[in-house]
Amino acid sequence: MQPKRILALTTGGTIEKSYCESDGTISNRESILHANLVQRLRLPHTQLEVCEIMAKDSLQMTDSDRQAISQKINEQSTGYDGIIVLHGTDTMEHTLRYCYKQTAEPPIPVVFTGAMKPAGFEDSDARQNVTEALLAAQILPPGLYISFHSQIFPAPNVRKNKKRLTFEPTGD
Amino acid sequence: MQPKRILALTTGGTIEKSYCESDGTISNRESILHANLVQRLRLPHTQLEVCEIMAKDSLQMTDSDRQAISQKINEQSTGYDGIIVLHGTDTMEHTLRYCYKQTAEPPIPVVFTGAMKPAGFEDSDARQNVTEALLAAQILPPGLYISFHSQIFPAPNVRKNKKRLTFEPTGD
Amino acid sequence: MQPKRILALTTGGTIEKSYCESDGTISNRESILHANLVQRLRLPHTQLEVCEIMAKDSLQMTDSDRQAISQKINEQSTGYDGIIVLHGTDTMEHTLRYCYKQTAEPPIPVVFTGAMKPAGFEDSDARQNVTEALLAAQILPPGLYISFHSQIFPAPNVRKNKKRLTFEPTGD
Amino acid sequence: MQPKRILALTTGGTIEKSYCESDGTISNRESILHANLVQRLRLPHTQLEVCEIMAKDSLQMTDSDRQAISQKINEQSTGYDGIIVLHGTDTMEHTLRYCYKQTAEPPIPVVFTGAMKPAGFEDSDARQNVTEALLAAQILPPGLYISFHSQIFPAPNVRKNKKRLTFEPTGD
């Protein structure tokens, strides 16, 4: 059995925010995907590569950032079996729709995820969401999705529910 | 959006073994699924019910145990969107094939999983495997599977690799 | 053997900061001492009471806050075998000296502690520091101390070392 | 300020038992003190050396094992500010008394500790007990002690309470 080749694109967002002990702030610095999340998972059947595109709070993302993400997805979608994208939750739906307008039918599953609480917290949902996204990127049909809290939301009809602190389909 | 109804059947196995501080042994007592695993996951879109069938090391399972598991799966497969089965790894493939012989094509996804290390250990693979199985039971097509270490193995061609401490397809 | 009666006074500080998933900020809200720290310790020989005085970043503490802390310590020092005080690290030395000026020789050990990283982080030093302070408040001679990173600093000659992210004696 | 020089002698016991994924047993293999416990503590003021004497369930310790421990303590007590000894709980009191008969008044604090649950479990008391013992070995007067669950028990009048799963003074 060939290992599945998965590409993880990191862009920042709450999931990757870390705490600075010198100034007491919590913000996006370097990607925490490998050190905090991937090394605790057992992935003997998966060949995972991590590519850090940017490290931004998604409220500060511009269309040129979204263009960079979309372009990276399109460039890489022939070399992998699936792609996951770590992204802030506040504008994840916008980036998803941006990518959807560029390429509504990618040749592989492209799965966005993030977290409501930074990965370094004991009760963060980061590890759950990344675990799920990694599996989803292997078994879903080709397409663009958000994977969050054990639920798959196909693009483009999905939005963050700020009250329930999770995602939901639009039209609900 | 209706929440997905998932049934978790627990049978014991390494994943559910716990430590007794009085006698220093590690063994299957009560199910740890709810207390140790499920309550740490965020499942706002999932309606999960847990049913403890037995609490056995899978090396001690008999055919009548397997019959009980198979029967429970068949009885319950109309009331849920998916079923996960917690099971010891040593004979998981045997129970899977037993169920497969009884009902090769269940109407919903039925996903077996377990762990190489009991759930109470900090570096256990239990939480990862249960997280994956819960998602797999929602998005896989109907059928019988083992989900383990971010990989899906459809019944019946799967076996434990005792050296690599994971599962693999037979014929590899 | 009588259980030791220990009073924990909480004032806020980094150790007690928590993350708000709605607005993404990290700040002092309610005391996390009981839920996050004490309930994970085994204290069969200790009778611990928690009293929340305030919930402030110590950079925002005023002399009237320090007066309130000092007064509480003096009032309670006859009813307990020891007192621990959770406090922000930035002005812990000032509050310690404030209390020292009011009462240089309390009748029981009074042990200040805090953390460089909020208690909710997996790699926080909060649990270590609280564990040590609870023991120190039982076995040190009467007096005012900071306990931090497995070291005891008697009042008043102690200060935070912002570069090394720990405390040190003055004069070093 | 000179860092305190602490020697940690490891002998095995529940605290150091680890799980073997191949055969499903839990037993004393190599010392877990450094990898599992010490590297998570912040010890900027402490110079800690670890010396593995043996790796035994304390029920299997013989008098010649106890002699080896006692001899090591005596040999090393001039080069350190304090010694901690990791030991199984079942016969910790016997080894303590053995050492006490050999040398009732060592020149430094010698603090025995262990755990009711192996260090690898999420809810183990190992980290708490080691954290406390490391501090106790710096601030207690010279002598032989058991430190356990935030309590100090001077030699020789201490025993395990198998029902309460902790230690207690004899004569209580």
C-alpha cells in the first residue's frame, strides 16, 4: 500500500497562535502544526508535508493573501492525494469561497480547518480538527470543504456561527 | 441541519484498559469512552450514544462474543447514521470478518477501531483513533471498516502488523 | 495527624488568565485555581480553602489593592497553617515588599507565586509553581516568600528577571 | 546565587513503570525520570543529576538492593545539596528504615518519593510528587524523609496506607 501524500498549508489563525512570555501577548508567530500537532499523531500510512504560506490572523487577510492561498492550492493539487489548509475561523468561509470561485472543482480533496482555541491550550479543539481534516483529505471526494468539529461542510454554503463557536451550513 | 446520530459500541480491548492503583494491574474494567475520550471532543453536530456490550481483552473473545457484537450491529443499523466499535487490536480483524460473513453490506458505515496504548496514557493513540472513527462513520459509504492511524481499511482484507504496531491491508 | 489548613488567596495575574473564544483575548476573568490546578493534585493531608480577592493583571494593581491583600493576609494568619498568594509576576515583588513593610514577621509562612504562562497552556509552569507553593507553605518557617521554579526567595530581596523569565535574589 | 545541586537516584517502582505496546504489559524498564518528568519542569536554579541505580518493582527488592541504595546515598551525600530517591511505594518504608539504620543523620536532606500511578498516565501523581520532592530536598533540614502528596514524613515512623492510597505517619 502506498502511503497517502498529504500537503498541509498553514496560514496562521487562532489555531496557530502562541503565547509570548516576555510581553504576555497571544499572536501568530511561526507555524505550530508540526511541533504541537503532527508529532503527537501516529501517521504510519501518511506522507505529510507542511508548507507555511503566511502567519496571519485571518481578520487581517487581504485578497492578495487569498490569491496566494488559491494559487498554491492549484499549483500543488497534482502532486498530492489531498490538501489541508490551516486558517483562522473569522474569514475561513471567505477564503474558501475565493478559492471556490477560482477553481470550483479541484482534482483532489482540499480541506480547510482551524480552531476556536489556540493549539497550545489543553482544551483546544486544534488537535481534533487537524486529526479530522487529515483523514477527510484522504477519503472525501475531490472538492473544497471546511472540516470542523467532526462535521464536513462542502463549499461554498458554510459560515461561522459566532454564538455557537462552530461552523454551520448557510440556509440552516 | 440534523445532527448525525452515531452509536458507539464498546467491547473493551487495550484502548479501554485502565490501571488499578490497589493492585498495580492494567485491565478491562468499565468503558472509558465517555469519561476519557468523548467529553474532550467538541461534537456540536453529532448525537452520540454509547452502548457497552462487554469489557474484554480481545484475546479472550469467543465466537459467542462475536455473535453478540454482530447481532447488536445488525439490530441497531437502522436507527443510526453510523456505528463505531471499540475493540481490542489482537483479534479485531477476526471480529470484523465474523461480522462481514454475517452481513457483508450493512446499510450504514460500521467502523471498528481501538488503540495500541490504553486511553489513559498521555501518548496514547486512543483519542486520535476515536476522533477519526467518529468522522469516518459519518462520511464513508455503507460498509464494514477498520479505521486506524489515519487510514481506512475496508473489510475483510486487513490485519494487524504486530511489528509496526498498526494495521495494514492483507496482500501488501 | 491533623490535616494542614492552607489558605489560597487569588489576585489574578498571568497564572490565572484565560482565553475567550468569542473575542480571542486572554485576560483575567474568574480564578482558575480550583478548576485547573487544585483538582488535579492529590491533597489527602491538606485542607485547602480558596479565597478570590481580585482578578487583575498585576501591572494594574494599585496600592489600595496591595493594602487589601496585606490586610487579608494579616486577618487570616491566625486561622491557617500557611497561606499561598497567586499573583501576577510583573509586580509580585512590589506587593511582597508592601506586605513586608506592613508585617515583616507573620506568624505563619506566606508564600507568593504565579506563572510565566497561563495555567491553561499545556506547557505552563502554573501547576509546578502551585504544587511547590502548597508544600512550601507547610514546611517553611514563618515569614514572607516568593516560591518560583523550585526555588524559595525570602522577602524582601527578590525581583523578576524579565530576560530569564524567572525570579532571582537582588544583589546577584 | 549558586544553583542547588540535587542528585536523583532512581530505583524503579510504579512511578517509573512503562507500557509495552508489543506485549501489553506494564513494568519497570528504563528510568522515565528525565524524559517524562524533569524535562517538563522549569528548573533554572537547580543543577539536577540523575543516576539510575536499578529498575525494580519494590516488592522484588532484596536487602542487597537496599544496601546498594544506602551505600549510594552515603557516598554521594557530600557532593550535593540534597538527594531524591524514586522508589516503589510497596516497600518504600522498608528501604527508608534500612537507610535510617545505616545512617540516621545524613548531612543533607534525602527525600524518598514515588507514585500510586505510573508517570505516563495523564492523571498520575508522579509529576506532583517529584516536583514536591525536588523542592523538599532543597529546603528541609538534613535527614531522611518520604515526601508524598504534599506531605513530609520524617523517617522512620511512616507507612503506606493501602486503602487510602497514600502514606501516613505510624501511630496515627
